Amino acid sequence: MYGWRIARRVGPRQGEIAWVDLTVDDAPAIRDFYGGVVGWTPSPVTMGDYDDFNMHAPGAGPVAGVCHARAGNADLPAQWLIYVVVADLDRSLAECERLGGRVLGETRRAGGGLYAVIADPAGAVCALFQPSSG
């Protein structure tokens, strides 16, 4: 699933941004918008009965995703979402809540690991990503 940067090297480091994507109602229109504005080219990522998209920089591999607001993504806000690597997702989620943040939804599988979307105490949203240990 997707072109997660951490999948391209051994040993992702805690605190790094592993991926960034955008979830929107009309993914093809936004895919085309970024193709025209920044020169990204898409490659489809099948999601069953529809495609999301990896977006590639000219002459490079995937740099971001553009996703439909469907299924597990239906509740995500229409904004760029970064995925930050953590060593222990459960511990990080507990610490998020202890420090005044909120966990938004369930833990999910993607990109060779687990992730959950959180909001910090100011309301800014990101995802915490724990790579698989194998």
C-alpha cells in the first residue's frame, strides 16, 4: 500500500516523517490539480472498487498520496496528513491523551505497520506510525 518512504530502507528512525497524504472527496480532481501545479504524476493504488493514488515527483518514486474519503478514511479531514514514526504506538497514544491530545478513531494497518490519527492540544492533526518489527 502506498509508497511509504520507510519501506525503502532498513530501520526507520523514530520521529521521522514516513509519509504524507491527502484524503478528499474527489481524489481524481485533486490528483490532476497537483499534477498540473507541481508536476506530480499518479500511479493507481487499488482499494477494491476504486483507486487511490501515489504521486511521483518528476523522475522519482512516490512522494505523497491522494486518497478518497471513503471506508477507513471517511472521517479524515481534507488536509495534508503526515505520518510520524513512533517506536510503540500504544505508548504514544496513551501519552497523547495524557498530555491533552485526542486519538481520532481506531488503530489501522497500512504501509507495513500500524497507525492512528491524533489531534494535539491545539487541534492540529497527524498520524503516528509504528512499523512492523519484521
